[in-house]
Amino acid sequence: MVVTIPSGGESLAPSRYVIFPLSKIYRALFSFRLCMTSVVHVALCEHLHAA
């Protein structure tokens, strides 16, 4: 992950450096949550079928 520290003139437009990483982090978290949900779902199904 790239963290940019704005200097002088760049501090006038910090939203460009904040929004882009936030959207990437949000997308990564969303896909991670989807993955975990599907893993839990499969595990529950296997557990129910085994029981």
C-alpha cells in the first residue's frame, strides 16, 4: 500500500490521495467479507450434511 504525505502545494487537494486508497481498501474488505461468508456457508452446509 502506498501512503503519500502531501507537501506544500499538494495539501490543497488531499482528497485525491484519500479517496483512492479508501475505495481500494473498501473493495478489498468487501471481497474478503464475501470470501469469508462463502467459506462459512460451505462449512455450515458440510457440517449439516455430515450430522
